Amino acid sequence: MSDNKSPGFQRKPDYPLEIVPSGKSVRVTLGGEVIAEANDAFVMTELDYSPAYYIPIGDVRLDLMEKTDHSSHCPFKGNASYWTINAGGQTAENAVWSYETPFDEVALIRETMSFYISKVDAIEVG
């Protein structure tokens, strides 16, 4: 377990969440277009969820993103904002999320974006 824990961990210290550098390249595609590609992404493992890759915003094609009104709250990370992707003639609604002001304990994911694997063509890690 890393030291990257949110205030929620103080109330539930046995909650498993870890954020580490992926150490690999990560590429996200939709409609045949590369929409994000990074060599310095983070991977988050959390409870029963599949690992999520958090890509620095500077490595994301923001010109293909449109922020939506959708939001969610995680007691361990904070408030998430969402974006819809328009790429290669396809639209993926609320396919991207970001914790724009995450809890200090998960500050590594500040200024990063993550993608639902079910809403994009692929998230390639290699």
C-alpha cells in the first residue's frame, strides 16, 4: 500500500487503493484516432475495480473532448468531472473522468484524465 491515501482512509484504513507510475506507455483510441498517449501515466488499483490509468492532461487530445454536466463523488478521491469524446466519427458520452481537485492524499491524479475501457476502442498498455 502506498502513502497516497485520501481522508476517507482515516475512517476506513483497510480500504485498498494504490497509485503508482505505470512504467509503461499507455495509448487510448476511439474511432481509429489516438485520443491520448503517454509514457508517464499512473495506474490506480482500488478494491474490486479494474486498474485505471490516469494520463496527464497534456497528453490528451482535449480538442476532441467536451465537458459535460455529469459529476460523481468518491469518498476516497473527491469530486469527478466528466467529458464526452468525439473522434473518428464516433461519440463516447461521459467516457472520460478527472478529479480536478482531488483530495491531497491522492494528489498524483491531479491534472490527469482516465477513460472507461468500455467506452473507447482500446486502452493499450505496453
